[in-house]
Amino acid sequence: MINIAIDGPSGSGKSTLAKNLAKKLGIYYLDTGAMYRAVGYAALRAGTDIGDAAQVEKLLGQIDFRIDYINGEQLVFIDGENVTPYIRTPEVSKAASDISAHPCVRIKLVSMQREVAKNYDVVLDGRDIGTYVLPKTPYKFFVTADIEERARRRHFELISSGIEKDCEDVLAEMQSRDDADSNRSLAPLKKADDAMLIDTTYMSIEEVIDAVSSKIMME
């Protein structure tokens, strides 16, 4: 099996890279961030106290959570409903970051991610793929960019989706999430020792894809 781990902070371009790389290689793409966003969305919708581990664990036992691929697109379902269109708001982003700090959430979702990787050639992107989810894969990349550039990209995504948000607020939220992701006790955001570092600040997506695919072909 070919399992490719792409890690990095919000707005670094890792999801765009992972999607395009999977398409280029003709393999699956698993957006692990969408999984955490979906659980965060479910918690917000249910009125669950995201800071209360017991409530979050109870919610996990109550919802039917699955991932499916339709026409090549990854969709996330909660209790049979496709929640993919609702998980990209700033509120859900914050909820995803907070809820991912609970070990019960990471254990459940990591188990699902490893099962996919065991059965399929797949590109996975997230914050702990190379360090925690698939530490033995030889294909590891850590994608980053200056935080101002990452905030600009995320602001553009929100505006393009019809979500009005001040760029300074996006930057502040991104700094807060970086801090939370990097300092959580279980599987924090960090570069694996054997991962290839790619700074996308001044790179086009085509240049990033070429850099990663060239490395894979060499191995």
C-alpha cells in the first residue's frame, strides 16, 4: 500500500496539495480535518459542551459517523446526513480544534483513518498523520507557510464561500488554533523527524505538487 502523510497548520495548502496529488497518482484522498470538523459540527448542533470530555464521549457513542466517496468526492455523513457543506465555517473550525484535544475523539477517528490506510492507497492530510496516525509510512511531508499568507488564503476561501469575515479576525483565530494544535497533550501538530519540509509561501500549487511527486517517485 502507498500511504502518503501530509501534515501542516491551517491555510498552509496541505489539503489542496493532498487532493491534487491523489488525483495525479490515481489514488484516494482522505481529508482527516473534515472528520474532526464533522464531529465538531455534530457537537455544536447537539448543544454538547465541547470542553466536557464525558459529554463528548457520550456524543461519539450516539452518532452514526461515516465517510463515503461519491463521484470521486469525499463526503462526511452524520446520522445519514451529508454534513460536508456545513463544516467549513469559523465556528466549526474552532469546535474541531477544541474537540480534537479529547483523547476519545482522536482514538476513534485515528482508528478509522488507519483502517482506510490499511485497505487503500491513499493520501492523508492533517496535523498528526506522520507523527501519530501513520508513523511508519516512508512518504511524509510537512507543509507550512508564513501565517500572514495562510490567513490571507483562508480569508479568500471564506469570502469566496459567501462568509464575511475581517482578515485580522481570521489571523487571530489562526494564531489561536496554531497554539491549541501545537500544545495539545495527545499527538500535537509538529513535523515528523523524517518528513520533508515544504514552505509554500511563495510557491504555486503546481510547484508544490511537482516537489512532492518527484520525492515519491525517487523513493
